[in-house]
Amino acid sequence: MERIYIRDLRHSMDNSEAELNGWIQEVRKLKKISFLILRDSTGTVQVTLKPENIPDIDFITGVNRESVISVRGTVTKEGVAKSGIEVVAKSVKILNQAGTPLPLGITDPVEADFDTRLNNRFLDLRKPDKHLIFRVESSLLWGIRKFLMSNDFIEVHTPKIVAAATEGGADLFRVQYFEKNAYLNQSPQLYKEILISGGIDRVFEVGPAFRAEEHNTVRHLNEFTSVDIEMAFSDHNDAMKMLENAVRSGIQEVVDKNNESLELHGIHLKVPDVPFPRITYRDCISILEKEGQSVAFGEDFTPEQLREIGKKFPDFYFITEWPSSVRPFYTMPKPGDDEVTNSYDLQFGEKEITSGAQRVHDPELLEKRFRQKGLDPSAFEFYIKAFKYGMPPHAGWGLGLERLSMIILNLPNIREVTLFPRDRTRIVP
Ligand code: 4AD
Ligand code: MG
């Protein structure tokens, strides 16, 4: 007999035999017959137990909630269940018994505090709304991947144990690498660029990035998933187009695959129109000055300032032409105006989702930029070398997958979209 998912039960299957596997969510004992609410990864269904079919009915109804079972039975249309479908069991096998009491309830109307939920993540994920988050994240990434693959990108994997900092010296996790010091990589940036010199032309990578940020906020993790691209013979405008279309394709895939479940949970997703608005860093300063704030050119915006700008742009938009002082050494200065750079952030309201830029491709300018940033180029020999023997102009970006998931699901904390978050105080589970 074939296993079927609860989601796939149909009225047309009336009287046919089915095998269902899952967890006992609830037991209801009546005088003669009893009911189980069986839950699998796709939904719940009522299973009717009759003593004439199930001789050990008392044993079955006595096992603890959340025990794992396999049910074989007859799909029945005119069941008393709300969905109009139930399964009348012919046999029930207990595959594994759950202990009691549960450290976290699955159906409790009042949600446990976040720490208890994360400490018992395996139970938390059995709740349909939590499970849905990770289905959405998976669809989102699949939509982005499909888009990039159809635009001639190839997926690559670069080292996470590295010898040099990518995004500046701070926020690095040190690791002991035999007799040497090494670090956990903050971004695949340098390796993506070396691959451009390797003639691969268009690369993307989905992988962990590590940041030893001390602060605990609702949008920072110490380990996050970075979706990165790099494209040759391209500038920042080409990379921005690729980005807005990748985001659009990701959200389209989420809608195509999950809309029914999302609607069920009251989430109405809209696929965004492209192109996204673009405003410059200097325009943002003007917006803030009109609101009576004075902003020094050359500094990052504070969270309060981004909130103010976000009020004007509540959806996706780009902030472009950031000052050189706040962008890493690899960022291309804007020709004719080198106080600013050919760089951008993709924002959603006040939240940053992506940073990107056209990169410096001239090795002499690159070494100059290292020195301007107070960095010693000799620590980056392996990287600069790739620029000396034929490096194409190139551009790219790095997108925080959790940030994007959090935004499209309108969740208040990045930990909600992270299976096992790593933050200042948490490395378990
Ligand atoms: O802005 P970031 O630091 O830029 C880079 O890593 C560049 N190498 C990207 C490039 O190609 N130029 O990080 C990129 C994105 C951010 O916009 C944010 O979405 C996410 O990664 N991110 C974090 N997400 C969660 N927790 C953190 N601590 C994050 N730090 C960055
Ligand atoms: Mg950034």
C-alpha cells in the first residue's frame, strides 16, 4: 500500500485504502469507538478506531500525544470530520512512543516564550505555521536559484575557513587551524572575484557567512545564509537589475508553491513590480534634512534615520552611490565623483537586505584602496594576484536570505526564519 500525505486526501478516494504516517495530535475516546487526530507534515485528519477492526484499541488510545504512528485504513467521505473526509483504521502501528509531559505544546493556544521554543525547536517546528516558514524560505531560494541558473550563472562553493578578513577586520571569528591562525569567512566576496579572473564569468554561492557581531538585535545573526553573485563584464546597474529580478522570481515561486497555505495563515503575498525605485545616498540626506535632521556626509545612516527614509519608501528600493568611507576596499569609486562609489543597498522600508557594487578591477587602484582603508595589501596577496593577469570589470551582491524571508513573511525577529539561530548567547541546539 502506498503512503499518502494528508494534503492529498480527496473525496474521490472514497472507499479506497490508504496508508498515512505521522504524529498523534489528539485522542478522543468515546464509549465504543475512538478518534485520533493524525498530523503529518501536510495537515491533519481524523482517524476513526472501531473495536471490531482494532482489537488493541485501548492500548492505542492510551499512548501519549506526539507518538509516531502508521495507519492503514479506508478513506471515507461522509465522515463527521469538518473536512468531510476521515480514515477508518484497519490497523494502527505505534512506531515510536513520545514521552510525557511534552516540553512544548504543539496546539497550545498561548505560545511559549521564544527561548523555550528554540530550546525545543524540534517540537516548535511541528506547528504548521512554523513549518510553513521554512517551506517558504526553501521556495524563495529555489526561485532565486532558478532565475540565476537561467541567466547563465553557475553555483559554486568557496572555503569558509580563510586566512584574511573580507568585510573589514572587526567581527571576525578566529579558529585555530593547526599551527596557524585562521578565520570563519564573513562573505565569499574575495573568492567570487578570483573566480571572475578564472574566466567563469557568472557565479553564485549560497552558503553560511559568519560575523562576530557583539550586539543582539532582531535582525542580526552570528551565522547567516548569504546568497552571493558576481558577474563579469558588468557594472552596478547590471547587478541591480539582476537583483530585483532575482527577488521577484523568488517571491513568485513562494506564491506559486505556497499560496494556499499562506492564505490559510492570513498571509497575503504580492509579487513586487520591477524596477524598484533607486535613490542616491545624497537624496537620502536631503530627505532627512527636510525632516529637520542634520546628517554628516560620509557616515552610515543610523537605524532612526533609516526608519525615517523607510517611511517614504515602505516597499523595496535601492539606496545608491554610498560614500567611499563606508564601503569596503573592493568597491569601485564613481568615475568623476570619487567621494562616492558605484554601490547600492537593497532596502525594504528601514531594513537592509542586500549590499552590492561594481568592484575595482585595476590592481593598482585596488592596492591604493587597501592603503586608504588602513589595510596592508600584503595580507591579500592571493587576492590581488588574480587582478594582475587579466581581470574583467565585474559587479555583484550579497543578499541575506533570512532578512528577505523575514521581510516577505513580515516577522518581527530574524530568529523566526532561522532553524537553529546563532546569536551572542546561543549556540545550542
Ligand atoms: O552588507 P554585507 O556585509 O555585504 C557583503 O557581505 C558584501 N560582500 C556583499 C557584496 O557582494 N558586496 O552583507 C550582505 C547582506 C546584508 O545586506 C544582510 O542582508 C546580510 O548580508 N547580513 C546579515 N544577516 C543577518 N545577520 C547578520 N549579522 C548579517 N550581516 C549581513
Ligand atoms: Mg551591507
